[in-house]
Amino acid sequence: MIQPDTLPDRIRACRICAGDFARADPPVAPRPVVWFGRRARILIAGQAPGTRVYRSGIPFDDASGKRLREWLAMDRETFYDRNRIAIVPMAFCFPGLRNGADLPPPGVCAGTWRAEVMGYAGPFDLTLLVGGYAQKYHLGDAASGGVGATVAAWRDLAPDVFPLPHPSWRNTRWLKDNPWFAAELLPALRARVTEVLR
């Protein structure tokens, strides 16, 4: 059997979680969604693919992705340019559902691949930490207060790192309750994105 010869190919061939995914309800098969090239300028570190991304094989190919692109003031062409943007979730596969909700990203995925991906695709001029799993992994104790507190402390990390809530519809209430996010964080984030991609 011929072995894949590039890191993206090796990740696409990964089946390390096949046994766990087979026990999901309903069972799913591993389908790693790999979206990065060498030396991208911006890292978008997310959680894991959801059901729609699992079907399409395109990261953030859903309403969350539309909202994230709006936050960044970025068009689809730029967002999906692997040589400019690396989209690297904490797990490359959709982990399945339990009681109708997405299961958390399996830690073995980041443990197996993340350091190698960071060396292959980075270093990055700007890192976006989307949601709690990415924030805990990348920030450690600095994210121990939860997503809301971590995002509220964004100035401590900017301009090279921006923690963001997940752009899911589930966070619409949080966004309404925290108008500073749109009024203060997003303009700073957009300015930094423009600067990095210039």
C-alpha cells in the first residue's frame, strides 16, 4: 500500500477515531476536513466540523461560517484561500452526536496532529481562537474563566491573537448582551486582518 506523502494527505487518511465514531448515535465514519497550506498568514483555530461540514468537506460551510466571515469582513474567496488562511479545528472530523448535540472534539486528534500542523502551516501573524476548546488548548490557564471572560480580555492578547465566541446561532443572545464585541473587538479585528493580508 502506498503511504500518503504530505501532511494534509496523511491527515485525510487518518482513522484513529474510527472505533469511537462507530459508537456515536447515529454512527459516523471518519472524514477529516483538512484546509491549510504552507505558510498561511492567519490561523483560524476552531472546534470540529459539524454535520453540514461533514457532508460538504468544506470548513465553516454553514451559517456559522457566514457569521464568522462577516465578523472578519472577509469574502469567501479570501477565507478559503489555503495559502492565506489556515482553518485548523481541534479535531478534523465531525465527532458525531449525542442527544442531538455535537460531541466534543476528541483530544487524540490534537495530540496526534496539532504540533505538526503548526510547524507545517505556520508561523502565523494572526491567530483566531474560535470557541472554548481552541482557547483552552492554546491559552491554557488564561482561558480558565470560560469563553465569555476570555473574549472579554481580548485586549490582553491582541493584536496577534483574538479569542472569539463560536459564531453559532446559539450565541446570538450572548452577542446581544455584550454589545462591546461588535463595537470594540470587531473593528480592531478587522483592522488587524486587513493589515496582515496587505
